[in-house]
Amino acid sequence: MPLKKTHSMRKVLYHLALIALLVSTRTQAQVNANFTINYSVPNCAPSLVTFVNTSTGLAPLTYQWNFGMNAGVNSTLQHPSTTYPTCGNYTVTLTVTNGSGQVSTITHLVTIYCKPTASFSFPSSIGCAPVGVVFSSTSTSGGAGFTNYTWDFGDGVGGSGISPSHNYVSAGCKNVTLVVTDANGCVDDTTVANAICPAVPPIADFTSTPSVACAAPLTVAYTSVNPGANGPYTYNWIFQGGTPATSTVQNPTITYSIPGAYYTQLIVTSPNGCADTIKKNNYVIIGANAANFSITALSGCAPFTVYCAVAPNSQAIFTQWTAVGGISSTPNNSDNLITFNNPGSYQICVTLTFPGNCIATKCTTVTVGATPVAAFSVSGLSNVCQPPLNNIHFTNQSTGAVTYQWSFPGGTPSSSTAANPPNINYTQCGIFDVTLIATSAQG
């Protein structure tokens, strides 16, 4: 009996072990499909996506992938990758089969971000350098907001912002590039070739023959210096003091009829509206070619001082006063004070040098007289206690005078201009002064 019992128990244990083995084998034979997704950074179309297969099951395992773009099996690799050319959501399916024919399927969603589209606007015409230009981004979003705008203005200078401004200092066409970045890290760029073309500004200048003369009239032939290579140009001249006073001819001829110093101005404008201006002050100088001057007086008494001045607008470049016997305060100025301390006749001369080395001289004579001495004697005085006192005679003893002015307060007559006045009568009591003013021929 004990032997029987042992055999029966072994049989039961054998069956239990066999059942456990079958259960374990069935468990190991089951297949479980799964995978992870590795995105490119940034994950923007077109985007390369790699799939990492994490499926489990009894080998051998086979794999069938559908990436959500085309029907059917797209790959049988364990760890495939594919490029999604456009943005959107894609359902990726993995089917795994083991050697026993068991199948497991799993799906995951792949999301690819849309890229933004870079674009910008700018003025179609900007004129001449230097010139400021304002750019404006017209970029469209791929679904996320913009985080950055990077500009290359084509002249070695960059910028940022949605609407930057830039100053172009040199002429010539420039390529402009805009790079935009959105919140997903997606980037797009655009370049506009020859977007900005600042024109070469003209350079205004001119010459003439001649521009300096000793005397009017003067005819001046002007020649405009070539402003550049982007003509044809327009010309606007202004001729101060000239006839005609303006001109639009490239090389005009102008006549000046009055001595003076005059400016000439030229404005040159290119076909695209760019302009340059040059103004040359005192460009045309015409001398009066005459040494005219004014003087305050031609005669006087010593010491005698006169003020002399050269005529205005003479355009003299050098002045020299001479007055032998006189003392000049400013002998090389256009005006001068000259003093004569002794009687006599003197020459005052001025010599003017004009542009073109023309020289003119003018002289005038001044007469300086001696200061007269007034004197007189009186006769007919008598001691009387009661008026009248008549027939008082005054005798003129003055020297160096030609005119006389007598004053007899209280007398009759009370005044006289005769060299020797008539007898004077006094009819009242009192003390009376007598005055004689003697004046020379020079005043």
C-alpha cells in the first residue's frame, strides 16, 4: 500500500508540472506591440521622425509599419524612420507578429508643426544715398506666434523687429534677407535680390572763364563739371548781379554790368530726382577801376582834420592813402583820418588795387589856412556922467581874416560886418562889451 500511494502522488506532481510548463510557454509566446517616437528639433515640416520599436514577444518577430501617409505597409524595419513633408497629424500603426502567428497592433499619433512663411514689404523707389528705408514683415504664421525677426540689409548691417528702419549710406543695389522664427522653433527665410537700389547722387560743380575783371561789363562763360554717369541731368543756375539772373542751360554765358562781388549757385538734378547744390560766394568780382573817394572838407584852419572814404562797392583788394605833410591814422584802410597841423596846400591821394592787378589812383587838394587873430582899438571915449556917449570909433587890427562879425550890446548900431564899423553911439548908462569875430578864408 505505501508503494502505491507514492506512485500516485508522483503522477499527480508530474501533471501539475506539465500544466505549469504549458502555462509558462503560452505566456512567453504572447506578443506585445509598442514603440516610441523621436522627433527632429525643431519638429517642423519637412521633418524626419525616427520610431524606436519597444515590442516584446517570442522571437522571431516581424514588423509592419504604416506611417499614416500612404496605405499599406510602409516599412518592415525594426526601427524605421521617415520624413513627413507637410505639417499635420498622422496616425502611425505598428503590427507585430511572432513565430506562432500571434499578432499585436498599436497606434500612436505623430504631430508635425507647420513652418511660417517669411515675406516683407519695402518702398519701390527710394531716391539717392544716403537714404532711410522702412521695412515691414508680412510673414504668415504656421500656427504659432512669431518670436524673432532677423534682418540682413545687404550692406553688412543687420537688424531685428517686425518693422525696422535702416539708413543706406552708399549707392548700389542691395539684397535683403528676413529670417522669422515662431514659438515652435520653426524657421523660414526669404531673400529679395536687388531689393533696395539707392541711386548715385550727382555732384554739382562748375568752372568759368573769366570770373575776375578790373571793370564792368564782364561776360562770363560757365561750364558745368560732369555730375556723374546717370544722366541726363537738369541744371538750375542763379547768377547774382548777372544778366540773365537765372538759366537752365548746362553751360550758360552771363554778362555783369555793374562792379561788385557776386555769388553763383548751381543745382543739378538727376533723372530719379536726386539733387546736389553748390554755391560759390564772391565768385565773380568786378572792380570799379576808379579810385573815387569822399572827403569831409577841402579847406580849413590848422590843425585841420579830414575824413576820407573810398566809394562803397569798389571791390578793391588793396588801398593806399598818401598825404605828404599830413598824418594818416589808417593809411591802408578803405577810410582814413588825415590831420594837417600847418597852413599850406596839400595833396591827398588814394591808390586802389583791383582783382586782376588793375591799379587806379585819384588825388585832391586841400588848403589849410592859418588861424586868424582878432584885434581892434577904440577911440572917442570920454568920461561922462550922463548919456549919451556918441561917436565911439572902433579900428579893426585883425590879421589873417577875410570876414568880420562885430557885436555892440547897448550901442547903435548893435552889430556890423564891416571891417571897420561906423561910429557907435550909447544912449544908456552901463558897462558894455564889444565882440569881434574874425574868420579866415578857410572858415
